[in-house]
Amino acid sequence: MDKPGPFASQPDTNNTRPPEIDCEDLAKVHENANLTDGRARGEYKSSYPLSAWRQIFLEFSYLGALLFGLALCLIDPALSKSPIENNDAIYTSYFLQLEVKGEALKWIALTISGMLGGTIFCLKWLYHSVAKGAWHSDRVLWRIVVPFNSAFVALFTGFLFASGTVPFLKDETLDTPIMAASFGFIFGYFSDNILAALQNFAHKIFGTLGKE
């Protein structure tokens, strides 16, 4: 007897209904995919008082304003008629009409994108901490400082790579503002990881204080 081909009709299984999947079962697939945030079903009221929500709103407004301003800075090259790929050209910004040398433009793009990455990192942890009940008012200083910290970490990480001190990327990687902005965002978003890696590197080379 011939075996059925790959396009042979299959038995009708329309009468077989798949088992229903409960939302709580989906949340248990992975601990990071917990959609309940530790709440019981039907528990919808906020665990924070109104005074806490005022500070949460201020923190969100601060980060949102930074995000909006930095997004305008990244949109500026798309609106300007000045060339951005030529390092020898003079770039004129669209909004402020400032003239910037093409060579300096890539470092500005790297810094702005690094700050943008740090801002998005703070926004992510703001809504995560609020939803999971881990938000507290003492974290406000962290949210203010991290975007600026990320900007300078991204800039000096770019300096390390461009100078060849860290032989991880090619020298041509940061030649254009677009490439510099791309890596700047990554450097800024993971600035905490970069600082931790530099600290471990310093411990191996120079040792630590308080140890004989």
C-alpha cells in the first residue's frame, strides 16, 4: 500500500479544542514574564499614596522632557540641509542655526545618543519599580544623575575605541555621526555595565585599596 504524500488530506481535527491557557500559567513560564507584578487577581488599587504619586509624576516629567529634547537634537540633522557625512564640512543646525565642524559633529552625536540611552534606561526602571512596588523616593538622585553620567561614559568610551586603547572596534566605526550615534546609544544604555567592567579592569591592573 502506497504511503500518503505530503499533500494528502489530514484528518479533521476541528472538533478538538485546545486546552485553555490561564494568564497566571503564562506568567509562570519565566520569572521575568510575571505580568501580575505580585498582585492578586482583581487587585487594582495603587499601593502608593498621593504624595508619592506627585514625586513619581515629577520624575517622569523630568525624564520625559529630557527624552523630548534629546529626540529633537537627533531629528535636527534630518531637517538641516547641511551635509553630515563629510568631516571637513561645516554643519549648520536647523533649530538653533549653530555652526559645528563635521569632525566634532560625530562626538556631539555620540554624547547626545549616550544621554538618550541613559534616559530610556531610567524610564524603564521607573515604570518597572512603580509597577512592582519597589519605587522609593530616595532613588530620585539616581534618575537625575544617570542620563548625564551615561552621556560622558558614552563619550569617553568612544574616545577609548577611537584611540585604539580598547581593540574591540575598528577605527572606522565612529567615523560618521550616524554610526557614532548608534554606538553612543548602546554605550549610554549600558553605562552601568561599562563602568563595572572598567572597575574590574582597574582592580586587576592596579589592585584595590585596603589590601596588603
